Amino acid sequence: MPVAEIVFWLVAAFTIISASFVVLNNQLLYSAIALLFSLFGVAGLYIFLWADFIAGIQLIVYIGGINVLIIFGIMLTNKISSVRLSQTNVQQGVGAVIALWLMILISLVISKTPWLQIESSEPSETVSVIGTLLLSKYLLPFEAISLLLLGALIGAALLSREAT
Amino acid sequence: MFIDYSLYILFLPLLAFVIQIFFGKKLPRQGDWVSILAIVSSLVLAVIMFASMISGYDPNFKQEASFTWIDMGEFKIRLGFLVDNLTIIMLLVVTLISTCTHLFSTEYLKGDIRYSRYFAYLGLFTFSMNGIVLANNLISMYMFWELVGVSSYLLIGHWFEKKSAADASKKAFLTNRVGDIGFFIGIMLIYNAIGSFAFGDIFNGVASEMITGTTLTLAGVGLFMGAMGKSSQFPLHIWLPDAMEGPTPVSALMHAATMVAAGVYLAVRIFPILTPDALLVVAYVGGFTALFAASIAITQRDIKKVLAYSTVSQLGYMILAVGTGVYTAAFFHLLTHAMFKANLFYGSGSVIHSMHHALHEKHDHDTDPQDMMNMGGFRKKMPITHWSMFLSTLAIAGVPFFSGFLSKDAILAGTLSFAQHHPQHFLLPVFGFGAALITAFYMFRMMFLTFYGKSQMPELIDDIHESPKIMTGPLVLLGGLSFFIWYTLPYFNFMSSHGWFTDLVVPKDSSVPGNPSADYISKGAHHAHHLAMYLSIAVAFIGIFLSWTFYIKKSLSAEAWSKRLRLLYRWSQNKYYFDENYNKYLYQPTLRLAKKVAWVDWELYDKYFINGFGRLTNLASRVAGKFDYDGIDQVLVDGTAKIANFLGSLLKTVQTGKLQNYVLYVTCGLIILMIIQTF
Amino acid sequence: MDQLNNYLYISAILFSLGTFAVMTRRNGIAVLMGVELILNAANINFVAFSRFGGMNMDGHIFSLFVIVLAAAEAAVALAIVINIYNNLHTINVDDAALLKE
């Protein structure tokens, strides 16, 4: 097995194990930190998929932004020293079964579908192509999502401010 | 080197603006030295550029730099800078006058509450004007054009506590906007036809007939409308006299080098695309404005109003020159006019300043310090102001050996030759020479009333003093620049404008096919030169002589004549009732129309149409309501509701209100769907 | 690493884990983390299809949009969670069932 292959499997395993930690750990803060590693792993996968720009955005937005936000949320709402309650609800058993089923079914679908695949070579750079697409073909969605971000910004500010 | 230097010249005042607006109040001396440092560095760079232009002595010198501003596939906008001889001269003029204004203002606005903000706006103003000068395309010119509009608004309204100042700034801004609409339409017409904003592309496009005929005429007139607004040409001249509400140094800057010069500069730049029809419009607007504004200036009592109308009149000259084809003469007049008119404004500022102080000593707050009827006999008290203003007055009146003579003569020669080729347009030289006569008259009237004769308020005269050195410095400098010699170097001829300017700014052929060539025009002007010269000397001296008999010798009584020509006198003094007529025939009818429309909307439409609908609906809904209640509600709806109620109580058990239950159900559903699909 | 299916399996696992978290965790923030995992799974699919479908960049654009949406969603969701915490002094999603009545 070439080194790249080994690294790939390591990254994949790392991602999945971290994700399981996120889901199964009882300490919320540990979950958040495991999520961080999992997101890191996903960024690694992106690099294997020749999507260097997306990987960068993943690092900046997910890890730098969203994950920090989540940790903030935990800090703001949970007293760390508070009594440890059960972190899962009564559906735990049923949920586990259903999630397992879901995974098995999706995997079945994946293995049974003859995916269309086109050979291609690694592009020299993706950023300029993405930039051009964003400002030409996807200009309208781009503008729409910018409006959405603005709305989310205002909404979040409105929701979280002190009631007066 | 030229592009780099011009960028420094452009952005240094902007830097000063930013520093001043944010930190001005905290800096020592309210930061005026920051602005002065920036503008003086700009001036030094402009002088260096000017010197290397003179040493290069290349009439075809041109440097261009551009970059892509917007690039979206087919749609591209490139912005850039163009440096040629015209630009370099203009940069020098703007930075020189701006520097003088900065220096002058340190004294004139001493102790003003918005001292640092004033200097910030001066920087912004200079920046935007330099932007216009440097633009190599219409779109960035338009942007800087609007910036000039904004900064003039800010500066005219500097003392916005005064209602008249606030109104004047609004008026200036809105009147300019009228012209700018035309400007924008012109830009769009040209872009639509040629697909580029850059001057070079536009000239080539016009030459290759990508845009012709009426469209081109309309585009040219549209662009010229912008120039009309900024250069306050008839009928958009109304803002400029009111703009005197701003501080006097600003008036000097605005009416000599920056704002109003922008219009002429635009007209000169777009000259190659003006069709013969558009040129005629330009010529008539300019010529008429020249005479018309001069005739108003005769009767004004406010020293700044006289200068304001004289500015309008002189701008009319320049526009007239563009219209008759001698557009380099227009630019030459712009150059000489900038120097002597700025000087006249500084001089009037100096006079007003000392009047103000004298009145302040006497605790007299009712007398208008700008009214010439309160002045007189200041010659001995303010010798420097007097002499420097006297030189500039000689220049503007068109007396030989002074700068104004050369440029005015060039314009009048062009006009005369145009009328010789087209006798049906004989009115144009009549406008020109008539305005020259009146100009000489009213300028000397202003000088005589202010500096000569007996003081009208003898109790004041002891308190009138010469202004401090920082104010007289610019006066001496610009007064000296009123002599012919600076403009005709290296030839020392005082009879024609031949000099470094005519060598370096050579008229180019119009791009419009069929327009007369530059050579043809300049030959014609050359032929008419001598006749024009004698005529203009004659009218200048007649004007001065008349003024002398009226106001010094007093063998003719000004009062008696004003009574004899009462109607004309009243018209002129009231500026031909333009503001009143605009108010009566433009603003008021618009307001009345709006009120009528509002009345129709409310009284007829709302009350009868909309409310009628309401009543009709009301009736119909009553009928429907009865049927609805008895027929449908009791049987059908209640029956359905009972069924739904029963079913609901069954399904209620599923409705736990717990979100995660729902997610569970959804996932179950998903799994079932997948099983159905896959197997 | 040159197999489309590998990526899809990883994505499927992440997706199921995310779903499990959404269904079973009591803490609102933990639910949010589950949602993030689901979105990441979808993103991996987008990029993977883009890579194996002839390096078609549209997939990248979509994943970009998803990331932006996730950011917006996280901001709003956390604002809501904090609001609930301020009002009910808990962030257990079970307790936020006022709509039931």
C-alpha cells in the first residue's frame, strides 16, 4: 500500500472515531472538542478530493467559526461544575437501532448503484474557477445567500439580546 | 514618473482629508498644518511635473495608465489616469489655487468653530477636482464629478447655521444634479454605441462612425449639460451667485480653479466628439451666458455678487470658445482666469475681512460688510490689496500687457472668424464683444466704488487695516501672475497669445467626420486676430472710460441713469427675476400639480372608487354570510370538525411535542421509503 | 483513496452518527453538533461527486453554500439555545415542549 493510501485510511478512521466521540461522549465540552477533530478530518478528506479551497474554508469557517461558537454556547449555558445528568434521552435504544439501519441501508444503496464516473486530472488551481463561477453562473444564489447571512446575523442578534 | 507623481498629487489631499476628519480637532492648531503640508507637497510635485513638461516641450506628450475595475465576462469597465499637457497645466492651477486658499483660510477662518472640518473639506474638494482632471474615461470622471458636487455642498454650507447658507448649498447641489442627469444620459448613449468609457476609445469610435447623427448630437449635448451645471451656464446659472454664502476663500477656489473649471475642462475634453449642431448649442449657451451674466453684474451692490456674475460671464466666454472651435483658447482663458479671478476673490476676502473687523470694533452688526456702497477710499488703507486687485482687474477687463487680454483676444478672434465663415451667426461675436465692454465697465465700477473716492462710512475708515501677511501673500503672488509675461514666455510678445502654452497645447482635429479641421479653425482665428484685437482694446477702454466718468469724475450720474433706464436697471438688479420665475413657473406649478394629484387620489379615487368597492363588498358579504352560517357551517363544517376531532384524539398520542420524537419518525419514514425503493 | 465508494461510506457513517445525535441527545447544543455532522457528510458527498464526475466545480460551489448555510444556522440556533436557557434555565430539548399544549 502506498503511503498516500495509508494516510487516507488513517484520516478516515480519525474522522469517524472523532465523530463517534462527539455522539457518544457524555461530557458536552469533550464532544465539542471531538467535533473539532472530526471537522479536521473532513478537511483532510477534502484535500484527498483535490478540493484545497474547500478544505481551507472548512478550516476557517467550521473550525475557526462554528466550532468556536459552539464552545461559546456550551460555556454560556452549562455550568461546568453542575450535576452530571444523563446526556441521552429515552429514545436511546430505538434511535441506535434506527441509525444503524439507516447506515446499513445507505451503504447498500451505495454499493448497489453503478455510479457514473469520469476520469479527470488534478486541476492546477480551483480558486479562480470557483470565483468565476460564483460571479457568473451562481451570481443569483451568491447574492441570495449573502442576504440570508445578513438575515441570520440580524436574527441572531435580535434573539440573543437581553429582553428589555 | 508622471503617473506616479500625479497619483501622489491626487491622493495627498485625500490623506489630509482623512486625517483631518478623524483627528483634526485633537491635533495642535486644529491640524491645519496637515492639510497645508499635503497641499504644498502636491503643489511641489505639480511644479516638478510642469517643469519637466516645459523642458520636454513635446506637444504630443501623453501617458496613460489603466486597470480593470469591473470584469464580468463581456461586461468590463476599465478605469485609469491620463496625463498630458492639458492635465499637467490643470493640476498646477488646481494645486496652486488650492494652496493659496489653504494659506489664506488660516487667517480668514481663524477661530471658526469648524476650523479643522473646513480644512478637511478643502482637501476633499482638491482631491475630487484632481480626480476629474486626471480621469481618462467618462465613468471615473463622473464619480469625481459627483464628489466635487458633494464637497462643494459641504463647503458652501460651511456656516449651515445661517439659513441662507444651508439653502445655497442645497440649491447648488440640486441645480448641479439637473445638469448631471444630462451628463449621465450622454455617457450612457456613448457607452451604448461604443462600448467603452475611455476617451481614446470614444474618439476612435466617433471617428469610425460607430455613433453618428442625432444620437451623437444628443450625447454631446447631454455631456455638455453636465458642463452647464458645473460651470453654471444659462439657464442653470442660478446656483453660483448663491454659492457666495460659503467662506470667501472657498469662493476663490470654487470659482477659479475647481468646481466651475470642471465644466469647462469637460467641454474641452469632449470637444472632439461634438457635432456641428452640438457645437452651435454650446456656442449660443456660452455667448448668451457671457453677455447675460455681465449685464447682471453691472448693478449688483454686493462685492462678491459682482465677482460671482463676472465668473459666470467669463465661463460663458470659455464655453463660447469651445462652441466656436477654438477650444485651446477656452483652456487658455481658464488658466489666466483662474489666476486673476482667484486673486480678485482673495482681494474681496481681504476687504470683507477688514470691513468685518472694523464693524466689529464699532459693535455694528447690522451693516453688510460686503456692500460696496459702504466702502470707498480703501486705497490708502489697504495698498497691497488694492494694487494686486487692480492688476487683476486690468487683466479681466482685457487691457493689453495683462494675461486676460491674451486669452480673451484669442477667444474673440475665434468667435469673429466663426462669424465670418457663418454670417448667420453674427450674434456670437456681438455677445462676446458686448460682454467684454460690460466686463470692463463693471469691474472698474467695483474697483472705484471700493478703493477710490470718498468713504461712504467715514466713521469706519480709521479701523480699516491691511490684512495680515498670510493673506496678502497669495494676493501678491497671483497679482503678479496677472501680467502677460508668464503666459507668453519664451517670446515676450504682448499682442498675441503665442507662447509656451500655444506651443504645448495644440488643438487637435475633431473626431466627428465633416467638422472643420483644427488647422482650418486656427488659420481663420489668425486672420481675424488683428481686427479682434483692435476691437477688444477699443471696447475695454470704452468700458473703463465710462466707468471712470460715472464713478470718479461723476460727470455722468449713476443714479440719474439708473432712473432713466429704470426698467432695465430693475431687471438687472433682480437678476432678471430668474429665481422668482423658476419659483413661479417651475417649482410652484410642480407643487400645485402634486397637490392636485393628491386631491384626485384622495377625494375621488379613495372616497368613491375604493370606498364604493368597500360598500359593495359589504353587501355581498352579508348575503354570503347568511348562507355560509346556516348552510355550510352548521352542517358541513361542523360535521367535518366532529370527524376531525375524533381522528385528532386518536392521533394526539403521537403528538408528543418532543422534537426528537419527530426526528425519529422522520427517519423511520426515510428507512421505509428506502426499503421500498431498494428492494 | 481513488475510490468513490470509500468516500460515500465515510459520509454514510458520519450521516448516521449525526442522525443518532439528533435523535437521542438531550442537550440542544449536542443536537446542533449532530446537525453539523450531517451537513459535513453531505458536503463530503458533494465534493466527492465533483471529484469523480470529471472535476466539475459545481459541487465545490454547492459545498461552499452549505458551509455558509451551516454558519448561519449555527449562529441562529445558538442564539435560540441561549434564549431558551435564559427563559427556561435548561437547554434540554425535551423540556422545551411548550407547543405541546
